[in-house]
Amino acid sequence: KGKVGQGAISAPESFAAHTAMIGQLFRIKALLMEHYGLSFDPEAQSNYLIDAALMQAPMLAEIFGQTRAKGAGLLAAHNAAVEDRMKIIALIDKANERYQSFNDALDSATSRNPQLRDKLAAPGQAAIATANQAIQLAQNEIIKSEQLQFSSSDYFSQFTVAIDTQFKFNEVALVELETILTDRAAKLTTTSYLLSGAIVLFSLLAAFINLLITRGLLRQLGGEPAYAASIVEKISAGDLAVEIQLQAGDRSSLLFAMRSMRDHLATIVGNVRTGTDSIATASGQLAAGNLDLSSRTEQQASTLDETAASMEE
């Protein structure tokens, strides 16, 4: 600005320096959007609004600023070389792309929220209308016109109006975006509290269920786990006459099952003992028969010896 005031910088140099500075600002803006999570918003409505307000509209305004500067200079000189017209055509092509992207993003954002559509309708339509008028002005008075006769100041003023309406739209859009994000933050906070309360509630419920299960197991064990363990130890040691105390009407507890096991084991052991006694009796009878057979065999051998002797004599 100081060099412009002193006349120490040319128009092309000023234009290049200004464009480079704004390019750096756009890179800073992109880094800020990424840092604050605005580059990829999870909700479609706010994501399209961010794209329209923070991406397309500022880029369109910058392209209009470049087109305003170059076009005003050409109109002031009333002359445009082929190279100059090509630069204006390139800028208008970029402006058309941003204009269409801005229009699409705005439609996508407002179509999902009637209230947002009502609030952004007037500034959005104004931004779109003035942008379209500026694009048509550059096409008609610079690109298509053989002799540049249009007023440079009027050209500059109309593009300034188009740029200003982009920023006016931004002001309204950013307020609405802040409202949307604030409401979402409040809802997420409420959801967080509800989830925390639900977790505490389920924890208490789990503790209560655990208490019921523990009490049920204690009832199954007769109220004393050590008592059930002592009975198991006595049964494993062979004491099948151990007394197992049950509560009145108990027909399903663990202790009842242990007493039934004890009774069945006692019956089995009794049957085994009876079988063992029978086997012992049979073994005694077999032994007696073997002794009798042995005695008779000895008598037969003695008789055989006497018979052999008599036959020899």
C-alpha cells in the first residue's frame, strides 16, 4: 500500500504481490479448517454450508478481484491484446467453475434444512445473481467486444458489488454455521450425560444382579461355602455316614444333591461289599473242594502203587 501511494510499484507487480499474499491466506485458512475439523464435517448439511461459505464463496471473490483488476486496466487503456483476453477468459472459466460449485453447495445445504433455506435465501440469491452479472459483464465487454468502450469505473464498481455480496453472504452463512455447530455440541453434551447416566444405571443393575446370583449360590450351598467343602472332603475320605443338614423343604440345592450322591455311593459300596463277601464264600468252597480233590488223588495214587506191587509179585 505504501509503494502504491508513492508510485514506487507498477500495476503488474502490485497485482502479483497481492495475488501471492491472498494465496498464502487461503493456505492458512485451509490449515485452520483442517485443524478445527471443518474440512470433513460428519453431517451433510453443515458440510455443504462450510464448502459454500468457507471454500467456494471466498475463492469466487478472489477470482472476481483478479478479474476486476485486469479488466479495469484493459478498459481504462481501451485496448486488449490476445494474451490479455486469454487471461480474462481463463479467469472467467475459473469463476464459472466456482460459481457452479457455490450454487450446488448452497442448494445441497439449504435443501436439508427449511429454516436454513429461509435465512440464506436472500443473501444467497443476491450472491449468485451479482456473480452471474459480473461474469456476463466480463464476457460481453472484454472477451466478446472488439473495441473496449465500457467505462472502467463502472466495470470496477459492478465487480466490487459482486465481491461485496459474496462477503455479505459469508457473514450470514457463518452465523448460521456457528448456530448449527453450537446446537450440535449441546446435543452431543446432552447425549454424553445420558450415556454416562445409562452406564452408571447399568453398573448398579449389574451389581444388584451379581448380589442376587451370589445370594442364590449361597442358598444352594446352605449359606456356608466352607460347610459344603467340608462335606466333600469327608465323602472323598470315605466317610459315607457324614450328616448333611438341609433346610426345610429343600429339594433342589447343592447340598441336597450332595446328600443324594452320598446315599447312592453308600448303596454302591454296600453292593460291592455284598459281592465281595459272596466271592469270598465261593473262594472258600473252591479251596475246600481242591483239598478234597487232592486227598482223593493221593488215595488213588497209593492204591495204584499197591496194585502195581501186587501185580509185580
